[in-house]
Amino acid sequence: MFEHLDGVSLDTLRVFESAARLRSFTAAALALGTTQPAVSQQIKRLETELGTRLFDRVYRGIDLTEAGQLLFERIHAGMQAMDEGVSQACAHNQREVLQVATDFAFAAFWLMPRLQRFHAAYPQVDVSLVTGERSQAMLRPDIDVAILFGDGRFQHCESRWLFDEEVYPVCSPRLIEALPASASPLQHLPLLHLRGEQASGWFDWAGVFRGYGLSTPPPPGQLRFDNYTLVIQAAIAGQGLAIGWRHLVDGLVDQGLLCRPLPASLRSPRGYYVVLPARKRRGALIERFVDWLEQERALQ
């Protein structure tokens, strides 16, 4: 492979490219930080190795022969490609990747809409999102920062409070428009239930009913989901009443996609925490990301 390059040094080709582009051995010498005789000698050596004349010496300068022009076009294009490759490699080495783990709902409804502001502030940082529903499974050694729901106690980790759990019922505005004024939304609208691993520890409808002082148990509901994002999508589609986690659905309420049929909200001792898995040291990048999360919380 590349058998025609055997014995030809890259430095000599670089001297040739510079002389051909500038049409002057003297100008090439100045650009390369060498002398005109040294450039002339390297060009003469290259012509000998290739067995062809590359330059014609003309009045007050040099001109490329046909062979020289063909070689210059290829060498110039090749050096541009190499320069771009080196530039990209250097830029790649300068980029940092931050591994962030959280549940899918928090990623979709809270983090993703805001990440563009983080990228604007830190354009050389790539955020790699890892989503899951089991907190301990997301505290792998390769994770830099996790944003998890719980009581703040995560084994062998440092945690920092981000949000309290605050919820209120939400539904499509169409459902409320069709509901008689005297009817209670909690007792007359179908309820959308979250089940499975993601529901563990969150407010459920039984807790919401108790929080609003209702002694009757909630109906089981015809629609059950194992993913909170699907619960909210079903609520937007007008299929029932969902438990809206304040920090995740506020934007949807502001957009008019969801509404709050009851003004009061409920709180629990749980919430979202920024969790730093056990590691030997904390990098500046991790601290910047945690500071940014706290700044975004303050904007709400």
C-alpha cells in the first residue's frame, strides 16, 4: 500500500507543496522557516527521486510543469485533508463527555428542554443520558451524576436535594369542559394509574385521595401504565385524570396541554436528588453540571 511513497519523505512533499502554491522558493523558505538553498536542494532531490522535472525556472520565478501541476493538486488536497483530520482529532480530545443517569420522565419533561442552555454555556461538553427506573442500577461506576427520586439516602453516595415531591391532578382541558360544574373531578373522571417499579414510593391515587380528605377509595381505573411519560401522554389525549408531578408537568400546564382541576397541591417527604456515585475524585466538570442544575431549579 502507498508503494509510490516509498523513499519520499513527508517533509519534502511539504516543501514542494509550499513552493508550488507560492510559486517561489524564497517565499516557501520564509513560510517554512528555512533557507532558499535548502528548499531548492529538496526540490532537486524530489525531482531526482520521481525522475521528472516539477518546475520550470522562468524569468523572476518558477512555474510548474505539467507533471508538477498534477502532483501539486494531489499533494495540496492531501495536506488539506490531513490538516483537517489533525484539527478534528485535537478538537475531539478537547471534548468532555458527562454521563448522566435519571428516570425517563425526568429526562423527557425536565432535563431535555433545558439542556440546550447547558450546551450553550459549555459547548465542549457532551451529555450522555442514561435512563432507567431502578435507582441502584443507575449508580454504576461509569455514571458521573445521577438525578434520582427518593428520600435522599442512597448507599455509598453523596446526595444533594433538588426538588420536593409536589403533585396535583391534571387532565386535558376538554375533560373539564365536559364535566358538570357540581361534579368532583376525582370522583367522576377516569383515573390513570402508574404501576410497577416506577410507582414505588411515589404518590399514588390512594395517597392523593387521603391528601384531599376523601374517605372513599379511588376506583381501580381501566388504564394502567408502567411508564410515567405514557401516563402524561394519555392525560393530554383526554383519556383520564393523572397525578401531575409539579416540576415535570408545569410546562405542559403553561402550554395549555393540561389543566389543574383542583387548585391545591400535595407534598411528601420525598423528592428528586442529585446523586454523586462513589468515586475517587470529583472533577470540575461534574461540579459545573451540579451547579447548573441548581441554577435551573432557582429559575422556576
